Amino acid sequence: VRLGAMRFARQPSTEGLQVDGVVMLHVQDDHQPVATRELVLRAQFASRGGQPVLTRLNASETVR
């Protein structure tokens, strides 16, 4: 597995801060062509005691 391009963007939400991102993964098994997959992430953070706390993390995959 090799990491490719990554991009992240923050969005305000009613629960605090939401970060959406996409990570490109290049996966290759022995003697097989490289498959590129997108790992789509969404993280939500809340402020607790003045510090950010991860409250939710969702991940899904798409195949190209």
C-alpha cells in the first residue's frame, strides 16, 4: 500500500468542527496491477475543557 494525494477541508457544524477528507491509496498484491482506492473520511470534533476532542469518525471506500 502506498499513500497518494490527500485533501482535507474543515466545516463548521452545530456540534463543533467537522473535517472532511479524501486519502488516495495505491494497493498492489503480488503480480497484480495497482488498484487505486479512495478512503473518504469525516471526523467531528467538540471542544471540551478548551481542547479539541474527536467525537465521531466515519470512513468509507470507493474503488477506481
